[in-house]
Amino acid sequence: MILIELYGIRHHGPGSARSLREGLVELGPDVVLIEGPPEADGLVELARDPQMQPPVALLGYVPGEPKAAAFWPFAVFSPEWQAISYALGAGVPVRFCDLPAAHQLAMPEIGTARPARPRTDPVSELAAAAGYDDPERWWEDVVEHVPGPAVFAALAEAIGFLRGQDSEPDPRDVVREAHMRKVLRRTVRDGYQRIAVVCGAWHVPALSVSAAAAAGSVSAAAAAGSVSAAAAAGQDLPSAAADDRLLRGLPKVKATFTWIPWTYGRLAYTSGYGAGIQSPGWYDHLFSAGDQPVERWLAKAAAVLRDEGVPASSAHVIESVRLAEALAALRGRPLAGLAEVTEAARAVLCEGSDLLVGLIQRRLVVGERLGAVPAVTPMVPLQQDLHHHQRSLRLRPEAQPRDYDLDLRKPNDLARSRLLHRLTLLGVRWGMPQQGRTRNIGTFRESWQLTWRPELDLALIEASMWGSTVAAAAAQRAGSLAAEAAALEDLTGLVERCLLADLGDALAEVLAAVRDRAALEGDVTHLMAALPALVRAARYGDVRGTDPGRLSEVAVEMITRICAGLPAALTSLDETAERAARDRIDAVHSAIGLLADHGSRTRWLDTLARVVPRCPALISGRLTRLLLDAGRLSADDVAIRMSRELSRAAPAAAAAGWAEGFLAGSGLLLVHDDKLLGLADGWLAGLSADAFAAVLPALRRTFGEFAPPERRAIGDKAARLDGSGRPPVLAASADDDLDADRAVPAVRVVAAILRASLVPAP
């Protein structure tokens, strides 16, 4: 006698998983069919390896087109994973029976022939029919808290009724179910007597009559269940010939499969996963906790709070448990669910704090557990090389963000930095530089935050087209980016990235492209935008063991061309272009200051001095400040220029632009130079009300960039100005009780100390 049992499950439900396990033990099947890609049948044996730690996922992709890929995730509480574990433990064959991924990845267009219509969500529909406004809560009450295989027959009947109301089935489901029926018929022909089929509950009605027909003679209970499900669906299912016709001629690609680690965060709804659940961490707890799940859960929540320095005692846990049980009793629930334990934790453990509830939500309700796969899992060579580096450099992939401060003087940290920069170049963004701490590559420190995400395995597979090792692939990718670069700025940025990644061979190729592009570049603004990255690479190449000589030569050539073209580039500028030009000048000035080539610095300052008289006001003010800081202008020279630019004869807008350019970045100049501060005050005091209103936005923008101590110091000095343009008068405080006669001896001692410090040591 052939016996076929259909187990309609929710893809990630601990109650379904527990009940399924009991059903399989009771049935004792000689083969188990599971909804999943048949191409992965050869990978099932890896699930028995002790190194395989869920959550994990099957990754299917098309070689050469890694973006055509799909994932099939499994957690320990996934019914499919429990079915695999049972079959491997019982020594019975286990097969996947869904439509092959070779077809699924090749036919994304299925279903687009008619307007998109959301498919019926059976859990939501059944929850609404039972009077629940939360599908998750209904599922917990009906399935999670009511163990036993009997639940599958009830679900099959209910979903069969729902399918009867669905007049327009999803075209993709139609094809998938046709293949499932075909596999079921073939399994019977292969001689298996006791067949267990584990599939999504939605598909059970589509397989029920097929199971009876395939068996020929089945148990009365199975036949009755099949017929009742089909009757509830209100339709006759296709014959074997009809299914064959439907499956004939489907598009097909070559699909490759492997196992990859997964995370609980990627099982959640918020990740965009179609079969996602609200609370992976909570479901894991329900499946793993042998008894007292509420007590154990709230004890874990208290531990999370204590880790963050929040007091949470045993008494808090006891009161939380009592409150959760009371809420469940009031709501008529068989056991406190996630809603009850969350409200209890909020009221007692968190004392009403949404911030602490959010912490429990992240750490426990969702969780960020990262699975693991065995070392023998099929991988592309690039993945294997990265795993080797991870072990040798002690960089363990983790789902939780982890910060690393690297000291580049240490060989291991330097190797870590190079690996992370190479991966970034390949688009595998395992590490993210901490903003504001790694921009200057001249320091000996870098800060990274590393977070491993499942999709990074797919990114590695995609990057494997460039090479079989991380170093070789990154070098090839750099060469490709150099050939594709649309702007000189992109190329010089790529030079810096090659330096950071220690790609010596690629650096020569990219630098040659920079030299060629710079020789043909006629736009000075492009040269100015491209120079800073190249100069940083030239200045700090020796820190990372790279010869900076070739970089400096190209940088000097670019500076020469910038100096020649700068006067023409600063004419006929509108306000937006004027500000952009000022920013580029600042960047080039800072970059040239890093070069050891003094001739380039002299040439640059000579150029600035030559173009100042013919520049727009904003740029003229900025160049005056740069020349003052470089020692090319004295304070008296600047005071004369400032008095002229801020005179009553100058238009208010032009004067405001000059002042903004001159003062931008730092207010220390006004703090320490009373003469310049007096000139600025006199200019402002002489403005009319309308002129003052016109220049106020620019002044607020300028002074808003100053550090708070600078603004306070300027304000203190400005309080002693009279608007005449004279420097501030130093006034003694009203409560100053300094006795000048008594201070004379102290002053003499200090003077003697200072004189002694100037005498050369014998």
C-alpha cells in the first residue's frame, strides 16, 4: 500500500517545524520531498556536517550573470530544515521538488501579461476570518501553541477553501505546482511506498488529488484528505499530460548552487524577504526553549538591559512574567505571545522607555545571528581566497557591526587595511571606513566598521570574473575602471584607491592613464578637481611602501598646467561657479602644501598674486587670505587692501563677498589682529539698513563656520568697538583689583627666567 502525506507548512514557523518533526517520526517515510530547487539535491548531505550552523541559505545563480540569482533561506526553526535533518538522521532519501531554478531564474517575465495583483496571503485571510487583526498573533495561537501533526489537515482544508475563492491563480504558482505534481508521480513510479511531501500550505490543495491519483491505492485517510481538499478548492486539477504540456518549452539557464551563511535580520519582513517573519529571534526561542518559554525570554531581556548598564533584577523578571501571563489570560490566549511579553517588558523592565524596548527588539526579537557553512562547501576560488585571508588576519565575519582601529605600522593591521580596500574596489563592501577618521591616508591609523551581510557572498561571486584571488581580481578591476573612467578626477581617485589597496601593477597602468588624460585635458577646473587625490597619493606613498616618484612627476605637470590656465578660468563666473572655483582653489592650495616640490609651491603662489586684482570679490578675498597665511603679504598690506575693499565706495554685495572669502574657515585672524577687526567693524557700522540686510546672509554663513570659542572671542572684542574703524580699546574689568606695585617683583622674575632660557647651553 502506498501512503502519501502532505504537510502544508509555513516556511519559517517553529510550531510547524515541531509538528512536522512529530509527523515524520509517526509516518516513518522512506522518502521526503521538500519544496525547493532540485539542483541543490547534491548539497543536502552537507547539512549533517557539524560546521553547518543555521541560519543558512541555498544560493542559486547563473555563472557569468551573478545578478540573476535567488536565495532559499533556512533557520533551525524552519520546517524544511527539520525535514532535512530528520531524513539525514533516519537515512532516507530527501529531494527538492519545486520548479528547477534553471527555469525560475530564466522566466522573470511570468505574470507580467496581466496587471499585477497581490496574491492571497492565507495567514492574513484566516486570521481575519477568526477575528484577529494580527496574522502573527493568530498563527501563534492556532499553530505555534497547538503542537501535533493534526494541524496540517485543518490547514489544508482551510486553505483549500481560500484557493477556491481565487479565480486568477498566480501564473508562476501554476507552473511550480505542475512540476511538483510531476515529481510526485515520478517518485511513486520509482517504487517508494511511504512518501512525505513538505511544501507551503498554499500548495497543498494543488497536490492533493494528484497524490491520490499517483498512488493508485492509498490509505483511506489520505484519500479522504485529498478529496476534501480538492473539493474545497472547487476545481479538478490538471492531468499528467496537461502538466507536461504546461512545462514543455519553458526557458532555461544554467544554474549553480551553493550554501552560504544567512542572518536572522534577512529573515525579517523589514529586509524585503517575501516569506519573511516579524520576529526570527522570538521564533528561535520558541523552538529551542524546552519549557517555560516566557520566563526564559524575559530573563534574556533582562540580561540584554544589564549588558547596557540598565538595572534589571530577578524581581523585575518575576513581575514581568506575572504581567505577561495576566495579559494572556485577559485576552483569552493559550500562552503569552510576543505582544504580551513585549508589553510586560515595556512596563516593568524598561519602565516605559521606547528606547530600551527598541534595544530588546534589535537584540532578541529580530536578532542578528550569523550562520556558518562547512569549509568543504562549493565555493568560487575568490571566496576561498577571502576565507583564507579572514583566518590568517583574524577577521571573523560577524552580523553585528564591529569596529576596528588599525595601526598601519603593524604588519597584520596593514594587511587588513589592504584587504578591505581591495574588497571595496571589487564592490564587496564588508568594511566601511569611519567618516572623518580615515580620509587622510597620511596618518598611521585607519578606522573601519565591519558587518557581514549574506549578499556579500553574491558580490564575491560576481567579482570572481576579475580573478581567482582578491589581489588579482582587484588589480584587474582597477585596470577596467581606468579604461572606463569618464573624468580625470575619477582616474586620480583611482590612483589613491590603488595605493590604499597596494596594487602596484595596477597603479602603473592607472598612472599611465592619468598622464595621458591630463595631457589632453583642456579644462583647468577638471585638472584642479583631479589634483588633490593624486598629491595625497604622492605625499604618503612611502608610508605604505609605494614609490611616490612617478606620482609626483605627474602632479607637478598638472600644477604647471593649472597655473597657466587659472587666470582665464576665473573670469566671467556667476555666483555658483564663483563659489565652486573658491573651493577648488582651497583644495589645490592644500594639496600643493603637501608636496615636497618647492618650485611648484612658488609657482602657485606667484600665480595667485598675479590674478588677485582681476578676480571676483569672493575669490579675491580668498586669495588675499591665502597669500597672507603663506607670508607673501604682510598684515599691513592686507589692512590696506581690506580698507579699500570694504570702503564706502565699494558695493555692499562685493564687499560682503570679499569679506566672506577672506574670513572663511577660521576666525582666529580677527581674534589676534585688532586692526583687521576694527576695519571690519567700521565697514559694518557704515552700512545703511538695506545694505546691512543684503550682506547679513553671507556674514552669518561665514561666522557660522567659526568654532564657538572663536565666535565668543570675536564677540568679546567687538563689544569694545565704537564703529570708527579703530582697534578695540582694552578696558580693565570693574572688579579688577590688580596692584601694579606689587606685581613688579613677579614681572622681574618672569623676565629673568625668559632671558635665562635664551642663553645657549654650555
